[in-house]
Amino acid sequence: MLTRAAISCLLLLCGTGLLHAQETKSTSTGVFTEEQAKKGEAAYQRVCASCHGADLHSTEPEAPDLTNGAFKFGWQGKTMAERFEMIRMTMPPRKEGSLDDQTYLDIVTYILRFNKVPAGKEPLQPDINILKQIVISVP
């Protein structure tokens, strides 16, 4: 009897894991639009470029580059939710959270697009539950 219960629990856990794996998707499938990334570029140039550089190469010692190795190391394998939340809660310095959520997300999509992550056909919305299911894949 105990063995049957253990097997049932194991099957249930494996099935739940498979279901979760199916819900997760990668940025390599195109999870934002080109238009969204262009809006993000305009906001980035207005709000972020003074520290992170117009070309995403930092102009300030405390600000990380947002391209090349620094991007790959800091973004690969993270979820969109992790990057979105981190940027929203820490940027811009001394004005954290001063942009609306869609603008923060558009900036994230611009950073992705600049780093050659492909755009898709549907705009990405700032829904944290959806963003948790999208894993960043660096080309």
C-alpha cells in the first residue's frame, strides 16, 4: 500500500514538472515586438543612456554594460520577471520605480533586441506571472 502511494506521488510530481516545463518559454521564440523595442529604445536613450551609455557600454564605473559579455553573464538563464523587477526596483538611481511598468518592460525589450534577441509578433505585457515563465536565451 505504501509503495503504491509513493509511486502515485512520484507520478504526480513528475507530471506537474512536465506541465511546468511546457508552460516555460524562451525569448528565442520572439516574445516582444520590434515596435515595443523601439519604444524601449526611446525611453532608454532618455532615461538610461547617461549612465549605461547610448550604445549600452557603461559611461559610469558603477553602471554595468548591458551588452556583450556582461549581458550574457547577467541575463542568460534569468527570467524576464527577474530582469524586469530588478530594473524596476533599482533604476534610475534615486528615482527607482518612477517609470510606469510598461516603460520599464519596453526598456528591457530594447536591451534584449540590441543584443540580438529576436522580436516576435505579440507585444509583451508587464504581467509578472507571464514574465516568470519566460527564460532569457542569449543568441
